[in-house]
Amino acid sequence: MRKGLFAVILLSLISYSTFVVHAVVKPGTPCKKIGQSVTSSGIKYTCTKSGKKLIWNKGKAVAVPIPSSSATPTPTPTPTPSTSTSTTDETANYIPISRNVQACELQQTKTNYFGTGFGFPRASYRLKNSGEVNGLFIYVEFNDVKGNDEPQKDALTYIPKFIDYYKSISYGKLNFKIDVHPKYLSIAKNSSAYGMNVWGGGDPFQYWKDGIAAAAPFVDFSKYEFVAVIPPSGIKEILYGPSMPLPPGNNTGATPQKNIYNGLIGGADQRNQPTRWIWLAHEIGHDLGMEHQYANDGEAVWDLMHNVYGFTAPEFLGWHRFLQGWLNPEQIVCLEEKDIVDSPLSIRIKPISNSSAGTNLVIVKQTPQTAVVVEYRTITEFDTLDNNKDFEGVIVYTIDVGKDSNQNAIKLMTTNNPRRTARNQVVGSLQAGESVRTDGLTVTVASKNAAGYLVQFSK
């Protein structure tokens, strides 16, 4: 906020406070404007709606500031992210908002073999989520399938947009640097040796291990955090290409220099399709500790950790950005249901892709393991949404960190008539005038202006 504007607002608030401290009101008597508040004898009263009438509520005790003897107001220092502050909106109530975002870090109560999940803390042995991360691409060939292209040229279909994607999604906090071994390396086996001609079957760990072993005589692995093993074009007997997020002590990624605990292997699912960078970004998401969230009975388009094979919306949900530490505390509003009292609590949110000043994400904590999350999604370079601006809007979803992969740990809340994409996947975005209700909490999209959507929370 500019200094001049801050001073005007501060002077207005001081003048307003001086006026309302001397106002006299009684609970239940008529008032003129919903959301208006006055302070009388140390009690702050708010104008609320009761039936068809506007009346003063019972009020809450507040500390009345002692007027300064100086005629010149002293600006209040900007609070740190861990303290409580207040915000106003041109059409919102005067509301307290907590910036203590650690209160909304839902704690993971169990850890799976791979150290991936939905809650805090993120496993320390997954890829680091900020700074520079170094990776290596190894192209391999088999007795029955040989490489017929140039690895460094083919890698251009994966790497540049992948790097741009993570730099954008992380708001510049994460930067990948990837080397590509210039020649195909031979694995003295047929590609069918791994039994991966059945989706999810076979031995992908041995495949990754053999690829690393083929490169060991030629590569110093000491500077790499992850290794990708890519098969030749036209591969058929290796249908799928999963990630390799392994736990400490697992020796599958052993090299002469160190153990590699993060990586991925390619298969026909990505090698023979044009969306290669999307596949790479998805699998690296697992190496960063993220999981598939949706069950097959209600797939939503809003997150790369599920929507990997389409162009629809491959960005990450705000919750995943929160989990990775990419959102700054000042971009997040953390609430508990007890914060939502007599009248609707109103917060304006801007697009999740916009890192300028303002709120990107609202989290309403319900239990130590569950919360309701609200964000605003728009068409971007990566979040294409089929280039249909009707799909833009506010999305509301629940998070339950006690659930496993593909158990709807993240569940999209929709209206009775949710919008759908051409792939018949639920979009569920809300626009002005629409609302959803879950577990006693109603989220209403009240209005929209150039700054974003005004969202109201009520019980």
C-alpha cells in the first residue's frame, strides 16, 4: 500500500474511532447499515440483520485506546506475518483476520512408504522445494528397441517448459537445472524384461536401477538430486512411467558417488504423446512429496497431481502451494470456524497465479486434520481451462490429511449444477451470486471487481 494512501486510511480510521467511542447504542435497537460498528463504554456493537430488520447486536468488549496528546497521528508499524491484523474492503465488514498461518498447517498423522501425502510436515528426504534443484536425463535403449533420435534434442520437448512451469507455480522460489547425457546408453535386456506391459505392474524399480547402472561409468552423480530414465521412441512393452520417491536407506538409486532417492522413469504413456513436459512436472510433483488426491468417482480439473494427461488445468491447487512453502504468509488468510460469528465474514481474494499484494488463499480450519480452502482460478499460460473464461472463478474444496492417495483427500465442493469440461470432468467454479455449503459452513461469492472476488463466510 502506498504511504499516502495508508496515511489517509489511518486518519479516517482515527476520526471514525473518535466518533464512535462517544456514540450511545442499545442491543436490539434499530441501526441503518449492516456491518456498521460503534463502540460505547468499552463495548463494540455491530449492525446485523435479524429477520427483515437491521439491529445492533449484543456487542463485544474492546480496549478503548487512550487519545494521544500529539495532534499528529503516529503511523502504526506493519505487523509481522505471525501476528493478527485487520483488513477492510469497500463492501466488506470490518473484520479481524489471522495471519498466523502455522495454525492452518494440518498435521500429517501417518507417513507412507514414499513419504508423500497432503499434510505437514513435508518429508525431509523429498526434493527440496526452493532454490536450485539439479537433475539428470538418461536415455536408454534395449536389445529389442533402439534409440533413433538425439537425446539432447528430444529432451527439449520436456525440459524448457517444465522449468518455466515450476518457476511460475512457485512464484520464482524453485528453479530446476537439468543435464542431458548426450548418447543412448544400453541396457542388455529386452524391454519386456520388467513386466511393465500391464498398467501398474512389473518392476519399475529394477528398470530405474538398470538405467542408473548403465550411466555409472560415464556420469558423476554427486551433483544430482534426481535422475530421469527415458526409453526410446516407439516403446511398447513399458506402458507407464512412474516416479521414484524412495525412503532413506533404499539402495535402488545407489551410484558410486551417493544414493539417489528421487527420480522417474519414462514409458509409452509419455514417450509417444505430445504432453511430455506435463508428465515430467507431475512425476516430479511426487518427488516433491505430493500425492494423487481424487477418487475416480469425481475427478476435478484443478490440479496437476491428478489431471496429468490433459491440457485443461495443469497448475497446482493453492493447498499444494501452501504445503510446498511457495505462498508467503501475507498471501494466506488462516481462520478457524470460531472466527466466523454473527454476521458474514467477508474477504476479497485475487487469482492464485497473481503474487502481488493481497490474499490468494483462504483456509478455514475445522479440525486438526480437516479444513475448507478457497481460491480464485483464471486462465494462464499453464492453466488453460480449454481457453473458456466461463470456467474461471472461485473454487471451494475440503482437505483431509488423514486420507491416502486416491481417497478424495481433496474434494471439490460444487453447486447442484456444476460446470463441466469437454472431458466431462467437474469444474465447479463459482461466480458472483453462487454459494456452496459444507459441514455447517457456507461460502458465498458475493461480488467481483478488478481486485478479485469478494467471498463471504457464514455459519
